[in-house]
Amino acid sequence: MEKATAAARRLLSDKWWVRWIALILIASMMFFGYMFVDVMSPLQSLVQNQLGWSPEAFGYYAGAEYMLNVFGFLILAGIILDKTGIRFTGTLSASVMFIGACIKLYAISPLFAGTGFEQWLSSWWVEMPGSAKLAALGFTIFGCGCEMAGITVSKAIAKWFKGKEMALAMGVEMAIARLGVFAVFSLSPRLAEWMGKNDPSVVIPIAFCTVLLLIGLISYIVFSIMDTRLDKQIGGSAEEGEEEFKLSDVKNLLTSRLFWIIALLCVLYYSAIFPFQRFGTNMLQCNLHISDTQAADLLRWFPIGALILTPPLGYLLDKIGRGATMLIIGSLLLIGCHLVFALWLPANPSQNLAMATIIVLGVSFSLVPAALWPSVPKVMDARYLGSAYSLIFWVQNIGLFGIPILFGKLLEASNPGVTDPTQYDYTNPMLMFAGLGVLALIFALWLKVLNGRYHYGLEEPNIKADDEAVRLDGEA
């Protein structure tokens, strides 16, 4: 009788195979989202030649993904998440991603070229073509959905894997998402060439990834059905079974020193990673004198180090800990890799050197996120965990919005009179990335010092952590 009662009380999330199926469903949405994020990154030179976008225009387009998030949407997204739960917010975010993708697809398609709308958009701020303006708008809308999805997935994993292998699950989710980057760098230039035959087309890769986003939306809806059943087992009126979120909690976060150290570490590190993915293909083209397809084939290996190492690193965090130390090592690797790209690779053009540096950068990209995101639930109250993630993502988005624009301007200023997109000098922009890494290292060191002083548990294994999150204390 007791065994039957215990079996009846088992939740869906207690069954390992059910919670991992749930993880795969939500990770699929992020996999397709990451593919769409970088679908145009390997095509920078083709976009410049085919659509007439300058490096500065491409930089504005790349930064547009984060524009509305910077101006408050991401904070609103966190409040929506904490108020309405992971099912509604996740479905909404996947829908918004698909809508934004459709707008971007229309902007670069022949259906838009030559229309009165296109001519009007091109008539003002002539440095940015009409197609770039509308594509940036679509990318902005997509970015709202993508970042909202990111915080939703984090909270969903925290819910389904609470007290279990949470860091490993987050690591697997990040690995699956980064596989999307590998896939799109492999597919995008080939789809452009193969489907475009003798006339490569930017449209085909974007259309392909837009369809995948629709599949991602369907996957999340299936997960939502599973999550509904889990909540029926848990009981209670609130979807998450947690205390009600209050706006005053945002003030608690914004006045926390620990929060700002984590957030600034995050923005500095990621600002030297994601913008690099946008411009990295063209940088390799220019330094190695190879085609965009060859350059994309090299850069696609960047997420592989992260893909392979992030899950075992998550397992290591669960069992052994040392999260703050991983942040320091990851920042050091980031600095070294960007210095190689800035100084060593141009003087010694070698595909083997480029490949080795790209893989090491991928290792860095496994260390930092694997340690960073599972640490947040340790220091944030569960009832405003969604807002904590959203505020960190908001700070991150400020950098991801501004850095690509600054990078594009710096690239253009460093190459006066250069019109061939395969002849740019990337030294100064890559040094800027290395500088961001130095600042990230400073915050990583500061975080470890505070952790040793106030015992936040960032160096402790997750498996020994209490079920209740460590509260922000006065010293934070």
C-alpha cells in the first residue's frame, strides 16, 4: 500500500525520461532560434554585394536584435513570465520569433525590392538601405521573442530539474542550442549557393530557418501540454506553485551588488562572443584569403567545443562545484583567443591556427555559461527568478545592441576607402573584443573574492545545495 501511494505521488518531473523529453522539446525551440540568429552571419560579403549593405549597415542590423530589449521589453518579459508562467510566455515568445522572421524574410526577398515601401524606406537615412531597415525591424521583433524564450527556458529547466541534475540539464540545453549555430554556419552558405545555382541567394537560407521556427513553436506547445499535467499533479492555483511576484522585488535585484557583478560579467563576456559570430566569417575571409563558405566551415566549429564540453561541465558543477573558478578560466581563454585573431593570425595566416583558436574559444564559451546560469538560482529567490534572469539578459542586451554597431563603425573607420568586403583589416575591432574580455576577467575575480568572503555557494556542488535558494543578504 505504501509503495502504491508513493508511486501515485510521483510527479512527471520525478521520472528521468519524462523530464529529459521535456528538455528536448524546449531545447528544440532554442535550437531553431539560434539557427535563425546567425543565418546571415556567414553571408556578410554576399549581403553587401547583393543587397548593398555596408559594414555599418550590417552592424546596425546585427544590433537590432536587441534594440527593444534594451529599451525595457526584456524587463517586461520577466514580469510577464513571473505573472503568467512558463507555458504562456514560452508560446508567446516562439510566436513572436516566427512573426519577426517572416518580416525579415520579406525584407530581403524580391517581393519587397522595388516597391513603393522600399523606396520610401531608402529615401531617409540613406546610409542604411530600405531592405536593411525592414530586416532590422523584423530582427528586432524576433529578438524580443528570442530573449523572452531564453529566460523562459531557464526558468522551465529550474522547475523541472529542481533538486536534480539542473546544471547538467542547462548544459545540455545550451549545447543543443549551440548545435544550431554549427548547423547554420554549415548550411547557410551552401543553401545560398545550391538553391541559387549560379546566382547565390540570401533568401533561401532565411526562408528555410523561418520554417524551422514554426516547428519550434509546435514543439513548445507539446511541452506546455506536459507542463499542464505536471501542475495538476503539484496542485495549487498558481502555475509555478510559488509566492506571488511583487514589483518591489525588482528594486531588491537592482540594489544588489552581487546581481550587478554577475550582470556586468555577463554583458562583457557575451559582447565579445555573439557579435564575433556575426563578423567572424568575414574576418577569416580577410585574414586567410578564402571564400565565405570556407570561412564559415572554419567558424562553424566555434560552438562545437561548447557543445561537447558544456554538459560534462554542468555535471562537474553538480558533483564538484568550482563555478567561480570556471568563470575566471573562461575569461582568460577569451582574451587570448581574440588577441590571436587581432595580432597573430593576420601576420601568420594559417587555417590550422584559426581552427585551433576557434576551438579554444568554444571551450571558453562552455566554461562561462555552464558556470554562470546555474549559479543564478543559488542567489535569487524563486519567486522572482524569472525577473532575475530577465534583468541580467537586459543588461546583456545593452552590450549586444551597442557592440555590433560600434564594431561596424570601428571596422569602417579602420578601412577608409576599402570597398572590397574581402580586404578589410580587422585588427582594431578584434582588439576591442580582447579589451571586453579583460573587463570580464576583473568581474570574475571580484565575484570569486566575494564568494569566498560571504559564502554564496558558487564554488559548491549543486547536488549538495539546499532546495531553497540562497537569499540575497545585506552584503549582496
